[in-house]
Amino acid sequence: MAIPVICPGCKTAFRVSDKFAGQTGPCPKCKAPIKIPAATGEVKIHAPDAGPKDAKGKLVFKPIRRLDVTIGNNAWLIGIGCALVAVFAAWLLGRPLQEKFLLKGVGVLLVTPGLSVAGYFFLRNREKLEVFTGRGLWVRTAICTAAYLVLWGGYAFVRYRYNMPTEIWHLFVILPSLLTLGSLAALGSYELDFGSAFLHYCFHVLAIVVLAYMAGIQMWPKIA
């Protein structure tokens, strides 16, 4: 292994064989005496320890790998198709939806699970190892759907029982309460952070408002 050397006289840098380690010799350029440093041991970089192994040399514990779930093209097409069907159904069933309260509830019940799952996959933390899939995902979606339906039921009760909102200040009482409770429902159901849970509920409300507009349903009275 060659040893790097710098001449103290002419500052020329060169390398000499390790067999001259610890000796003194003249610089090949200016002839000034140079003390060759002692050879140092070779530095070896070892691979990181993968963990304990059994008698056969196999790892006892398997490394943790992050599971990343991607949405394929078919899923996107199905989602877009369902959204178009929902918009068309809202437009086609406009008058029946306006006149029958129960039919409105059924409509919200049908579109909420898909909206909730789509919002979860879009807003979930990509750095989190656990991703909800299968039965666990649908149980959480059912809980979130039930919570959102209860909030819509509460809004309908306040609107028709107390005739609110009719003034601007009513919105500052109703909307913050709905947004807070909806965010807590999404946070508890999908274990999102509060900001993502807030966006999840806002996405749901916006979608329902758009569908209601397509059906000609007035979500709240006109404010003078």
C-alpha cells in the first residue's frame, strides 16, 4: 500500500511504497530530507449488523418493510365511474330527493363510504408503516360513515326544528361545531393527524354539497 508524502521544502506531493515506512530519504525534486510516516492499518467498512441469528445463521427477526399501497388504473376508473353515476343520479332524482327526507339519507349513506376510503388513501401519512386494508379498512369506514351520518342528522334536526341558519351569525355557531366533530370522527376512524382529518371531513362535505346542488337541494336557507 502506497504512503502519501508531502515534501516540507518544495511542497511536492507524491506517494512512496510502504516498505520505506518510518525511514528518511531525499526529496526526488529538491533533495530536502523527508521523514516517511509509518504505515497505518487499512480501514475496513463492515456491513451493518442485521440482528441476532440462529444456529443455522439465519436471521431470527425479519426486517420491517414499509407497506405502500398504490391505487391502480382500474381503481381510478372505477372511482371516477362511481362519481359520475352519483352525479347523474343526483340530477335525475332531483325532485324525489327534494321531497323525501329518507331518500336524502339513503343517498348520503350510499356515497359516504366511497368518499371516506378515497379521502383516507389520499390524505394518509406515507411514512406510517401500517396501512389499513381489507376488513380493518371497511370496519373503520363503517364507523366513519356512521359518524358522518349522525352529523348530517344533527344538522337537519337543528335546521328544521330551530329554523337555523337564517342569519350569518348562525353559521359561526353551526359550522365550527360540525367541522370539529367531523374532524374528530375522521381522526378516530383512520388515525389521521388532525389537519388531514379536517381535510377529510371538508372533502366529504364539499362532495355532498355538490351532489345536493346537482339535485336542486338547498343545503341551507338563503341568507339576506
